[in-house]
Amino acid sequence: MGHHHHHDHDDLADDGSLAKIRIAFFINLAFSAIELVGGLYTNSIAIISDALHDLGDSLSLGAAWYFQKLSLKGRDKKYSYGYRRFSVLGAILNSLILVIGSTIILSEAIPRLIHPETPDAQGMIYFAIGGIAANGLAAWKLNGGSSINQRAVYLHLLEDVLGWFATLVAAITLYFFDFPRIDAILAIGIAIFIVYNVVKNLKEAIKIIMQGTPQEVNIQSIQEKLESIEGVKEIHDCHTWSMDGRYNILSIHLVVDHKNLIELATIKRKAKKLLKDEHIDHATIEFETEEEECETC
């Protein structure tokens, strides 16, 4: 008599994040080089500092690309749950670089409020339009990503688009009016906006690393549904966490009547079906009898 023991393996298919991050990396790197030349040509410290900032972005995009690729590797002896969490590591690295970048922008912009400098406004206009186009294309490619790493990279590129939009507004203002402080005012506003969004993304990444309960998982609902299964007397020792913000894991103890293996298999199948509806992708279920003492409680 044949016995089939089937295990569902993780769905590690890329959702498109990898290709999108790769495209964004090359767009950013190419524009950083053009920008550096342009900043020197227009004598604009704003464009030169943005070029250096974009170069930093390119390095973090490269890291994000690497970590996203690594996160798609399956399970092995080294990482029994697979490499999904490397995507979160990429997001944290990206977020930290963004905070450092925003701090550098603030340290450049605040002194310019006190001692304003007037760069070549016409040259700035041309480069700002190019910057909006290049970074806007990269940001558009990454918008709506499901991975936390992709969202962190999108924030990176959004910061660049906003930075260039501010540069364009400042350049047009400088072209018609003598108000050099406009550049610094807009730069400070964008830096604050970006830091606010980065902190939100960073909090989510840290919660994943610390194995917090995923936002979409309702433990109370899980317990109520599992207790409704015929033969299940009690639920305890329920733990749930996420690997990467998308793939959720649960372990739980079900107290059951004295059942034979066929009946337990039916309970387990029903339980796993219910858990799928509760955003749980991988569940480990341990059965106990009422007389048994739970060692982990």
C-alpha cells in the first residue's frame, strides 16, 4: 500500500521586484555621473551635493538588488527557513542610508539660509528636468511594490524626484527673482518629508526582525476559528511572525480528544485551510490530549 507524504514548499517566485530594482540601479548610477559633471558646470553646490547623494543611492540600490536576489534562494542547511529575511535587511540598510542622506542635505541647506549663494539658474533648470525624468522613470518602475525592500527603494527614488522638483522650482524662481534662499527652504522641507516616511518603513522592518505579530493577522480570530473545528477542545501556545512582511508563519498547540491518526489528519487539513484565510502561509501544528501537560505553557 503506497503512502504519499506531501509538503508544500515556499513560493519563492519573484514578483518583479528584482528586475525593477536592477533597472532603477542603472538609471540612478548613469544619472549620478551626468549630475556630477552638471554640478561642476553650473557651479551649483545643490546639484553637486545631489550627485553625491545619488551616488550613495546607487550603492544602496545595488545592495537592495543583491539582497532581493538573495532572498529568493530556497531553504538550505544554513537557513532552514530560506533567505527571505535578507529582503528586510536590504530595506533597513536602504532606510539608514536615506536618513544619513537627509541629514547631509539638512547640514548643507541650513547654512545656506544664513549665507545664500546664487548658482547658474538656467543650467539648473536643464539638469532639474533631466533629474525629474530619470528618477521619475525609476520611481514609476518601482511603485506599488509588495516587498518592504522595494518600498524602501521606491522611497529613495521618490526623494530624488522631489529633490529635483524642488531644484526646478528654485531654479525658475532664481531665474526671475533674486531669492537664493528658496533652494535651501525647499531642500529642508523635502528632507523632513522623507525622514518621516523612512521612519515608518524602518519601524515595519524592525517589527519583522523582532518577530512581531503581522498587522493583517488576527490571533483572536484564528483561535476562534480553530476552536470551531470538531474534535478541537482548546488552543494555546500560539505564535505568529513574518519572514519578510509578506510570508507569515504560525506555530500552535491544539488540544484534541483521543483520536486516531486519520481523524487528526482531517483536523489538521481543516485547520490549515482556515489559517490560509487568516493570512498564514506556513503553519506548524502540534496535537496534545487533555491529560497531557504542555511544557511550553
